[in-house]
Amino acid sequence: MTIEEIKTGADLRQYTLELLAKKDQEVANGKYTYPPLLDYLLSLWTVAGQYKENELLTFRLIAKIVEQAFTAPKKQVNWEELEKEPFIPPYKSTVNTPEYFEEIKKYKAFEKKLRNHVISLKMLLTYGAEKLGVKSYDNIFTGNRYFWENTTTEKFLERGTVHLKDEIDWTDYEEKYPVTWSVLRGILNGGRFEE
């Protein structure tokens, strides 16, 4: 599948899986190594930032962002500054209100979510689960910011796009349900966990 053939969320998922399969083959042949997930997320931040003025996205553009993040330079961040405020709520409105759904469509909410993911993963890799209070019984519902199930780039992207596998062609619905930053934000949310 090519980027030009992508029309649906299911196509985006299929494209991502095919991209990972090609990279897996290169890994098996000793020609490629996946970037560490933290590096990938920092590169994703760089690439996504190039499109921050776009209010609406397409599944094709999201595929392009996901793919370019494999080779883009990492966003330069000041870890000491970020650790001082390790979590910033990605939205200001009350969850599940019309204002919330409007807010999470924007790049700003996506960037805050990505920032929180980057800090959370960096701290987990630096300090370890025990020091950060991650328990063996933690899951997506316990609210531990440092709980991660998937810490490799390939597993993150595979799990992050799983919610798109049943997405039908949105062409007739784009006016009602436009493709926004919330789709890429959903990949971030889904990528961390097995559920």
C-alpha cells in the first residue's frame, strides 16, 4: 500500500503494519535497527510540529508524520526543566464535554500529550519502575503516569493504531467527523498499553 492509497483509518493501520513489516525484514537482514521509543517520540514531536498550523489532518498526512519520524531529527529538550514540571494536563476543559472534544482536536492538546509521554518514558527509563512507584498490578486505570506496557517503537506503533482497524471510509462523514490531531493523539494513548 502507498500513502496515496490511504483513505480510511483502517488503511492507515494497514500502511503502518506494512511499514513495520518492511523494517522487521531489514532488522532480520542486519540492515536496520529500530530507534529507541524515546528517540522516536522526540522525532515525532519534530515532524508533527511542522504541521501545527493545520487544524484538519488526513489519514495520509498522519501516515507521513508517522513514517518521517523514523528519520527526522529529535526535538531538543531541556530534561532538567521538563522534570521540574513532569505533567501538564493536556486539556483545560472537563472530560467528555463538548468543550473537551473541541479542545483535543487541536495541535496544542496533542503536543501536551506527547510532551507528557516523553517525560514519563524518560523518567521510567532513567529511574526505573520501582523508584517511580509502578506496581505489578498497575494498568491503564490506576492512573500511574509512569506505567508503560510497550516501550519499543515497533510495538508502540502496532498497538497505537489498533483502534483504527475497523474505521470505515470517513469520506462521507468528514464534514461531521473531520480527521484532527485527536487521531494522532489516539495513537499516543493506545501505543503505551496492551488493552
